[in-house]
Amino acid sequence: MTLQDPGRPPISVTCEPSEAGWRCEVRVGDDPGSTEHAVSVDRAALARLAPRAASPEELLVASFRFLLAREPREAIMRAFELPLISRFYADYGTEMRRRLG
């Protein structure tokens, strides 16, 4: 899945099922400064953050849009479990449920 918004770098997401949920690769940008991120999404996080059963790809695109509104793509960790965002941004869960719930 790739999402391109005018004025924002494109976000490409591919997810593979894993025992606990999904292992995903996220690419932000299609220029020489693009960044790549390995993100784990478990089933509980998807159900909690996107209660209307959005796909992990949709959740990741929304999550990266959330992050990019707050920090440059170079500052986003290269590998992390999705719920970790809540440690840095208390409004993350509420915002994801608003966008995807």
C-alpha cells in the first residue's frame, strides 16, 4: 500500500503475517533521503487502535502521518513495536481511534 498526499512524502507499507500479528516495512519518501522502518504490529494493537478492523497497513500509514506531523522522518526510529509511539505521544491512541475507529 502506498499513500501519496500533495506536499507530503509518500508512505509505502508492506506487511507479512507473523505469529503475533504482522511484521511490516515502511518507507517514507521516494527521494534519496527516504527512510525505512521495520515495525511490528500485534493483533491487540490493531484492535485497540483501529476498532473498525482497519488493516495493519492502514494503521501504519495513519501512524506515520501522525509521527510526521510531529517530527522529521529522519527522527523516527528505524525499528520498533507500534505501541511504543504512545510512550512518546500520549495522544497517539486517542488520535488513531478518532481517525480509524
